[in-house]
Amino acid sequence: MAAVAVLFAAVMVLATAPPAAASNRYWATGAGQYYLPLGASCGEEIAYPANTPLIIAHGWGDAPWLADPAKGAFMAPTTTFELQIDSVTQASVLAVRYFPEVDTMSKFYVSEYDQGLTGTHAFLGLWYLDGALVGGTPHEAVLVGACPVTVTFA
């Protein structure tokens, strides 16, 4: 039985810095709790406060985890999320966590911006699964979701 990776609700969280300087310290401490689900805003133009810390975390969840025969494909680097801002791929840190109470493994890609942003920017989230999870070629990334959002920081 092939594992089914479930797209976690994509979450944009405001924390801090322009698209060039990511730190990833707010995700670890839980600071900057402004949430914006990217998926819920897909294709929209939205507004957020300028110069506000920005955390963007998106990824995947897989359940039930312990009995999943396709764990390798889920954990492979080809099951991934890519964030682009103004057509520039952003650096991210992989955050993996197991939730035993619901037998779920999560795999999030986190980018943080310490100084926030100003102006208007085009965000694009791209979700990929390993081909083995979608009936394709194992070890090949298959694009399974894309979400553009225009954000004006004012």
C-alpha cells in the first residue's frame, strides 16, 4: 500500500527581514504569531503590515506513520516545498517532527525574515512529492500543487 502524503495547511506567519536574509530563530521560539494560510489565499492579493517579522512554513504530513511502507519516499528530498518571492527561490530549513498521539510525521520547510518586508511581492508556493507516492518514477520530484499570492506590505 502506497503512503499518502497529505498537504498540510500551508501557513505563512509574520516574523522579520527582506527576501535575502533568513534566520529561522522565530520558528524555534514560537515568536511572531501572525498566521496567513497560503492555500486559503491562493490566487489572491492580500495586505500585511510592513516591517513585521515574517515566518513562512509549509510542507507535508503523513499518517499513519508507523505502518507506512513508503516512509523512504515521504522523507526523500524529492518530497519537498519550495517558496519563491518575486521569482527568487528562498532559503529554508527543514523541520521534521513526529506526533505520536496521532501517529503523524510532519515535514515543514521554514523561511524567516527578521526585518519584515515592504512594498508588494509575488509569493509562489510549490509542493512536490516523490514520484513513488503518486504512481510516478521513484526519486523524481513531481509538482502536485502551486499557489501564487500577491502580498502588499504597508
